[in-house]
Amino acid sequence: MSAPLFDAAFRERLAELFRWRRDVRHFRRDPIADATLVELVHEAACSPSVGFSQPWRFVLVRDDTRRRAAIASFERANADALRGMSGADAEKYATLKLSGMREAPVHLAVFCDIETPSGKGLGRATMPETLAYSAVMAIYTFWLAARAQGIGVGWVSIIEPDVITAALDVPSQWKLIAYLCVGYPEDDHPTPELERTGWESRDPRATTLHNR
Amino acid sequence: MSAPLFDAAFRERLAELFRWRRDVRHFRRDPIADATLVELVHEAACSPSVGFSQPWRFVLVRDDTRRRAAIASFERANADALRGMSGADAEKYATLKLSGMREAPVHLAVFCDIETPSGKGLGRATMPETLAYSAVMAIYTFWLAARAQGIGVGWVSIIEPDVITAALDVPSQWKLIAYLCVGYPEDDHPTPELERTGWESRDPRATTLHNR
């Protein structure tokens, strides 16, 4: 079997996808079809995983009580975070919209099955955290594939993992990796919202190739 | 500014990129130009990061003594892993080629600066591990962008993070996330090497959309 050729035109579009991906917090309420989510999870399953362990578990949060519990968890954690800040940072933080959980048509929690037998432990004796990292890459594949369909994803990390895990009634060996909002974005931008609002700017250390 | 349109043809190529990406352990020895690595690191810097913290740090391992120290670390960790297995698993494990460190023209270590002030801590009070997850996504962007240029990446997780961190003489607040081999692959495949060799097969739980 011979590999597909990825030409310069594709690479330019791929770079645009990386640049326009965005963490979205402003969603339209238009629904996302279940079939689309299933398709995106299938794409995500092509992600790399340590020892071919495939430990990601995608959970669609349909139930309104569970969804409200997640929103309450974000609001509590966000209020706590604000209380931990002072001065100009606190003033600015209070103006930021850090999740689109109320508007997003889809809430999707992603877990890592830390006891999966798949992969037979290969590759994770000295760096067991690579199991969670595998789930992170599946999330990012989902994110990129969604964006290529015009669908936005927002990763809500200001949330209490124990509360979410309990609210969603998942097996105890599933570790929460991400709580995602999914939906069509209100608008598109090539720069992060935290850059546009002046919270943070590009860090030159992030584009440096260090030598050793 | 209006977003680029990602059409069906692009999405099909993107899905092919996900399918043909691969963790590569068989490299040709042809060099990779420094300019190419710099370009890939710039693409990686478009990755999502918690609070726009951009905590990834890419380190090119040029020095032969350091490179040999990394290879020795892999060989030690791999021998330990084999000793931890028994029966058919041990027999099979002993036949697997789990890194291309000797042949790969480029060794690239990727760290997470766990004390970076960028992002001012936003988004990581309740889930501090999202900082490392941000570096993981930068690694995966690098990987996909490399593959789109025909360049293969292999993530070596069978390695001792403390040994690598010491050998590379990096700041103490840099946490090792991945040790990568980079180079042109000897051949291309749409399935993981661990699937082709019979170590593990596709896990149906990885393509399931669970409902709650």
C-alpha cells in the first residue's frame, strides 16, 4: 500500500487549520447531529496511543441534571479562581468569558481508562502519564476534525474533576481529562481570545528551538 | 477577517493524515534540515494551551554524548520492561523494535515549563495537569505537520525522565513530556506497528460514544 501524497496546497490548508482552530467560548445554539459526533469520535480513534492502548472514553452529556451539575462546578471553580487573584489581574479576569457551557448544544466529557488492559502496559512503565497524554491527543484530533467541519470546541479546565466524574456516573478507573463544549462558533478568529482581550501575548520561548 | 473554508476534499485528506500518521521506529538516515525543524516548531506553537500559557519547550539533541545517554536510558528501561513480562508476552515483546533512536537523524526532547508565568495561572487551578497536556498537543501538532511533509516521528516513552532531564542540562522547572525520534520513515503504513505485529488490536471502546 502506498501512502497518500500530502502536497504543498494541503500543507498550507493544514497550517491554516492549526492557526484558525481556536478554543471557542461563544457558541450558536444550532444542534450538532449525533452522527457527526460519532464520526468525529471515529476520527479521534486514529490518534496515537502509548502501546496502542487507545484509552480515551468519550461521554456525551445528554441529561440536563448532569449538564447543570457541570455548569455549577465551573461557576464554583471560576469564582474560586477569581478570589485567588488581585489587582489588575482580578479586574481583567472578571471580564473574561471562560466557558460557553450555557449556550453550547453539546457537552462532551473525555476520560482516560487508567486500567485498560489494551496495550498490556507497553511503553508506560517509566512514564505512566503517557496514558493520559494519549487521551489528550484523541481530544485534539477530535478538535481539529471538528474545526475542519466548521464546528468549534472549547476545553473547560476550570472545573472540579471529582464532581464531574461523580455526576456522570462513570467507572471509577476513568480519569477525567477534559470537559468539552461543542457547537458552531458565533465567529471565527485566527488569534486566541485570551490574546485579543489582552490577558496574554505570544511567548517567544514557544517558538524557540533550543540546542543541546 | 473571515475563516478559510475547509471543504470536503480537505477533510478527506485530513482524515488520511490522521490514518497514515504512525509512530515510526524504522528511519532512513537522510538528514532533516534545521530550517524544517524550526518551521515545524513554529507550526506547533499554534497549538492550544491552557490560559494561553504556551509551556512547550523544544530541545534539539545535537551532542553525541547526550544522544548516547538517551539511547542507553531507553535500552535500560526496555530491558527492565522485558524483565517485568512473562510467557508469550515476554517472547513477543523481545521481538518488537520499540525505538529508532540509533538510526533517526534527529532526537528532539520536548519539555513543559511548569513554572512559566505566561497565562498567569489561568485555567489550571483545579486541573494543573492541563499545562502538561498543552505541551502534548504541541507535540502532536509537530507530528502531524511533519507527516504532511513526509517526515516520520516516533515517541519514545520507554525512557527515564530524570536521566534525560539531567543529560540535557535544562532548567529544573522543565518537565520531560516526550523524547522524539524524527526522520524519513523507511516505509509507510495505515496501521500501527503494534497492530501489524499482533501485540494489540483495535479496541471497540475507543470508538464508542457513551451517553449519560
